Amino acid sequence: MLKNDTLALLCDYYEITMGRGYFHSPMRDKVAYFDVFFRRVPDGGGYAIAAGLEQIVEYIEGLHFSEDDIAYLRSKRVFDEEFLAYLRTFRFTGDIWAVPEGTVIFPGEPIITVRAPVIEAQLVETYILLTINHQSLIATKASRIVRAAAGRPVSEFGSRRAHGEQAAVMGARAAYIGGCAGTACALSDKLYGVPAGGTMAHSWVQMFDTEYEAFETYVRLYPDNPTLLIDTYSVLQSGLPNAIRAFKEVLWPMGKRACSVRIDSGDITYLSKKVRQMLDEAGLTDCKITISNSLDEYLIEELLRQGASIDAFGVGERLITSRSEPVFGGVYKLAACEEKGVITPKIKISENTEKITNPHFKKLYRIYSKETGKAEADLIAIHDEVIDAEKPLELFDPIHTWKRKTMTDYTIRPLQEKVFEGGKRVKDLPQLPAIRAYCASEIASMWDEVLRFENPHNYYVDLTQRLWDLKNEMILAARQPKV
């Protein structure tokens, strides 16, 4: 883990150089609004899962520059003593709104909005992004894998393949939010309550003179639902027969029946079917079969399609690294400035249309059909707009504006909640099991067409007419020659 007593320097260096520039300019006390959003769902999927807010809250509450940090910055011979004195007493004093962890999110919508004096708002950029980007990526991948497992429990097994210690611990946390039943990472259990579990490695079996001795010893030590790894030598010729013998000769006399075997290599479909057959013939109909070995949602889906007999999955490197697409792509963009209570919208223009930002301080809503209870679309509005759910609501695609739909029988829910006000936390955060349950309910509120792995339905994130008009006006104004 990081040995620094502060994470203030876990930022991009330019955030500090810009901070000094703002400090010595008339903009020092100007308030800025920044949005965190992402542009594209990983793996070509239809949705993503927000995760990481708890760590951001902890970071904001403890944010300060230590004397060692100040000494380091002084050594760069770039920062004057007046600015360093400001940093010595630095604390975050702004406001933050965020969607709850576990929320289903879509490209372009503000996941987090930061309102703060511009120096403060700029300095928190990197930590907020790295936290949201990593945990949302893993939670999203976990959600896909868990759905592919079709109700069978999935455990996260990837600590040793993670990109460092923090990635292992926080990845396990995010995977649990996304629906995993537990983790192999003991530290994530200690720190965050992600249920840790595990049994043996191949080395345990190899250490004994015989495979049966390894199994018999393990069952005696852990008679409550033991899991035996049966592919160290040969699954069908030795591993499974020795496991059956250990269960019958050691476990059954104790009056216990719950047990499992795990396969970590080979032709999983063929082996799992044969193992199931042999277990049933031996009277071990309650014995479960767990599969591991470089799995992801596509392999799991294919195994089950082929009729593999599997009760649970352990998923490692392809989950903890999101190997198929290891970058979430969240960004932190200026949306507005405020002086003397007057908010001035800001926009970033680009030749790449997906990089054109939505200006102003905004609110995010989710629209549900009363008839089905399913989410129909998300709506981004200017902060002071009022949406009256008793009146018809016209939604339209902000790119293809002729695509319009009028909602008449709907409910509307604001997605962002205020987490900080004036630098003080104003919201209690839920415990991890509650976040996980909320995430499951969010997935259940989505249409199956949005959830499919291949060619998912494009869930609409629409703008209100007022916000669309403002954005269009600002784009047109930016095209006018500057004098």
C-alpha cells in the first residue's frame, strides 16, 4: 500500500502548476463546475456500473499537504513560498454530487459533479478519475461475467494477476459490487467485508506422497463443505476417484455431506460432464463442481451453452484486469464557472463530435415506465429546470433530433445525490452488501436488450430542449471568427 501519509501528490503535476497560476491571478476565488463522465461502454456493452465513491469520500475528507509534500514541491524550484503556505493549510471546501455506487450508468452523463474554488476543483481531478475509472471498469466486467453465469456464484480469483496491490484489493471490492459472491483476497475481506474464500493449490497436493493423503488430510482439517482440486495429475483417473474416496471415508462418517471439487484445466465441458456422472454414480449427488482457468463472460456463456455441468465459477485475470478492454475512459471536464452567484456555462469543442461536452451545471434523471417498471431513458437537464412528472415529457435523441418520443405514464428519479457541501460530508454511505443489492436492482430495471453482450440496444441519454438549445448556440458561437 502507499506509504505516504497523504495522497495530495497523487495528482498530475500540471494540476499543481495550474493551481499556482490560478493562485496568482484574479481567478483565484472563481468557482468551477467539473463533470466526470465516460464516452464509451467497455467491451461494446450496453451499460456500465458506477463504483469507487466510498474511496473518493475518504480521500476528500483526508486531503491535505504534509510537510514532506511541501518540502518536495519546494525542491522543484517552481513554487513560491506564498503558494506553498496556501497548500500547507489546504482543505477541500466545495460541493460534490454523485450517483450512488452500483448505479447503472451510460456514456455522456455526469457521474460526479464537483463545484469548488478552481484550485481545489483542479487538484482533485486525478484521484477522482483513477478511482472511478478503475472500480467502474471492474464492477462492469464483473456484472457481465455474473450474468453469463446465469445464477451460479462467481468468485473473484485474480489478486496475483492484478496491476498492483491497490488494484487487487479495490478490484475485489468492485467485483463484489458487480455481483461476485466473494474473493480470494483476504485483505479485501478484512478492509471491506468482501467474503474471502479458498481451499488449496496444486502445491498442496504435490507436497504429499499421495494424492489421496493430500485430500484425506484436507477433509479432516476442513470438514465443513471442503473443496478438493482434482486436476493436479489426472481429473478422471486419479483426482476424482481420490476425492470420492476421501469424501466417503472421512466426511461421511462425520455426518457431513456438503462438498465440492474444482477443475482448473483441460476440456471443461467434457470433464465436467464426466465428473458429474461419476459423482452421481458414487452417491455424491450433492457434491458441487467449481470451474476456474482463464474464464470470462464469453467462455462461461459458451460452456453453459454446450451443456457443461458447472455449479460455480472462479474467475481471475480476465476479471481483475478487465483483460478484454482494460481502460474505462472516464474524463473530468469543465462545465461552468461561477462568480458572485452567476453561473456561466462552458463548453469544449472538438472535431470529434463525441468529445464535445455538455455545458452548464446539470442534473441527471432516469425515466421509468409505470407500466413495466423498466428504465426507458436518462435525461440531462440544466440544474434549475423542473421536470413535472404529471405532464407529458418529450424525449429526443441529441444527435438525431428527429427521433422523438413522448412519455405520458412515467416516473422520474434524480440520479445524483449531494455528498459534500462546503467541504463537509452531508450523506451517509451505504455498507457494501447494500451497494451490491442496489446494483442488482439496477440491472433488473434494465431491458434485456440493453443487457445483451452482442449488439446491445442503444439506451438513450437525452438532453432537455433547453440544454440542447444552449449547447447548439455555444457551438455556433464558437465557430464565429474571434477578433
